[in-house]
Amino acid sequence: MFTGIIETLGIIKDLQKEEENIHITISSSITNELKIDQSVAHNGVCLTVVGIEDDNYTVTAIQETIRKTNVGDWQLNDVVNLERAMKLGDRLDGHIVQGHVDQIGICKSIEDTVGSWRFTFEYDSALNNITIEKGSITVNGVSLTVVDSKTNEFSVAIIPYTYEHTNFKNFKIGSKINLEFDIIGKYVAKLHYKNS
């Protein structure tokens, strides 16, 4: 379980394909605090630490993860958002995030609003995921509030702190991003589709 509050950034140091899996080695400031078998969210994707060496640690993404996320597009020296699982009893500063990406979205526009940024993302609505105005959404692991919710797109407002301390500053129009929709909204949507 995560909160969508990014702890730090990691840099991809190595990518090794093995059959349908990808082993990803990442350098980060929290590596020395990690343990084998620990869950860490990488751009919102929950992956298990399988190896640690010096300042680097390794995780493995399986085919299902690669298919549903932007992991397959990661390259050497890419910057990823990192969050360790929340501790029981911690404050829930973001919202309930599972680290299970629902689908990929595409950055449609970036607007500098003098002091903040407005990012608009488009997604395939055929997968029955929804957003609501002022509801929660996770974009590359970052817990955000939805602005201007539409059937297949939404916007978020990014303050300077979030811009500087996440990989939002590296987004371009056309960037593929990981989306995890609000867990409560997913249950409500499932009930709605089941009963209609």
C-alpha cells in the first residue's frame, strides 16, 4: 500500500532482458535503507527488490507489468519516481494507492500557468476507468487531484515543489505515463457496469 507521496527519484543504471522479464537496476538515495523482498513503487509500479549492491538495487518486471505500464519504454539514465510502502500508523498524506497501474495515459498538453503547471492526459476510456472532478488520480506514482474531468482525459495542476521533486519536469507532449485510478472509484464503476 502506498500514498502517492514521492520520497525520492531514482536513475536507471541497467536494463537486462531475460525471456519475458526485465531486470531493472536503479541508483537511489534510499538504496542503503532497502531490503531484499521489499516493495517499492517505481513511477507508480509496485516492484520487489531482488538484489542490492552499493548504491544500486535491482527489481524485476514481468510481462503482465510490462504490458500494462510504461516499464517497457524505460531507458538507461531515465529518472523514476520512488516511494516505499507506507508504514501502518503513518499519516495518509496522499490517497490509497495500490501500486497496480490500470493503464497508460498520454501527455496531451503542458501549460505554464505562471507559478504552476497544468498537465492534461488522455487515456483509453474503453477500459472503463473513470475520473471525477476533484477526485484522486495517481500519475507516475504521484497522488494528484483531478481537474477538468472528461470521458477520456483529465488535467492536474502541479505546484513547483512537485514539479522539481518528481519526474513531471521531464514530461513532454506524447510522453507515456502510468495511471492508477482511485480504488473507491474503481469499485463504484464496477458496481455501476455490473448493474446496468
